[in-house]
Amino acid sequence: MARSYHGLGSLALRRSDYGEAARQYQRALGISERLGDQAGMARSYHGLGSLAQLRGDYNEAARQYQRALGISERLGDQAGMAGSYHNLGSLAQVRGDYDEAARQYQRALGISERLGDQAGMADTYHNLGSLAQVRGDNDEAARQYQRVLDITERLGDQAGMARVYSQLGNLEKDRGGTATAAVAWHVKALMITLRLGTSQTQTNLRWLAEYRRELGNGPFAELLALATGDTDVAETITSLLDEVDDNGTSTPL
């Protein structure tokens, strides 16, 4: 039952229903505490830490992540420790403490490498790429994203591939690259997320809508046709972009 409540909390978190997420995580935590389920408690602390971080309560997030880490260390749960280091790195990054973020990410990566956890390695490479990008080291960011891409392609992780394609599109813009390449990366990401029906679809559409506003309809249409190589697909994407613009021209997430 605790796992079910935790799952409901995570679902509410993805929907940005923070009040419901808090209720479900607390239910899961209460059950785990009554049962003496240390691993379950650590999962709940992770969830509560993620919730606090999204709410901007970084001190609370750090407390919850440290609680989870303490349990994982006592249990000798290497995967759990890697997850905590990963979260602590993410928290340090949003706080602007980039050196601390790098240290925590490297701790997580070291464990994932020892465990042979390819998915965990990909997650950390992605964060290291993001960290390099915000630091302005775009060449290092590209190297890290390529590592992610190599792993996700090997694993057949379509969602992971879409995420890194989108990030490569953003990186292309940061590097002062061509709009042709940036749009092509975002289209590749969008084609996957449309097929999977994931929430990232809206993010990809917002980025492409931003490019259309910057370039103008005519030049963008040419790039879109080049990226898709299919008139019908290009028309479908154009219709989706029209809907995004009709609903407001918000900045991409």
C-alpha cells in the first residue's frame, strides 16, 4: 500500500498538484514508519525532497534528501545512495553551487559505473551536460549529451533519446549554431514524444513555436519541411504549433 501511495504522489507531482503529492507521500511515509520499512521511508523522503525542491524550499529539500541518504548508507543500498547524490547534485545546481553539483554528480556516477547501471549513468551524464551548459562550457556539454545518446540508443530508451535530442537542440542555439540544426533536433524529439504520448510533447512544441516566432512563418516552414522530409508530417506539426500559439506564446519550459 505504501508503494501505491508513493506512486500516486509521484503522479500528482508530475501534474504539479503539490498539495496532493504531499498528502500521498505522507501516507506512504506513515505506513513505512509503522512497518519499520527503512527502504520505503527512504523512497518517501526522496519524494518529499523533490516536492520541496519544486516548491523552491531548498533547505527542506536538502533535509529530506539527507534523510534518504542516511538510510541508504545504513542499509548499504548503493543504488539508493546514487539516487540521493543525484538529487543533491540537482539541488546544488538550482542553487547555483556548481562545484558542489559536480561533486555530487560524480559520486552518483561512480556508483552507477560500479553497478553497471547504464540508465543511472545516462541520467548523470545528462545532468553533467546540463551543468556544463549553464557554465558556458558547450563543448563539454556536447560530450556529455553524446554519452547519454550512446546509452539510450543502446538501451532502446525512446523517452531518453527524445530528452537528449531536445537538449541538443537547445545546446545548438547556445553555441550560436544554425537554426536548421536546432530545429532538426527538436523535431526528432517531438516525433518520439508524439508517438509515446508523453508530457514532453508540449515542451518540444513550445520550443519549436519559439523558433517559428523568431524566424517567421516562411523560413521556419522551410526548415520544418527539411527536418521532417514529409509534407503530411510537417503539416501536422504546423497545426499543433498553431494550437500552441492560439493558447498563448509562453516561454518554452
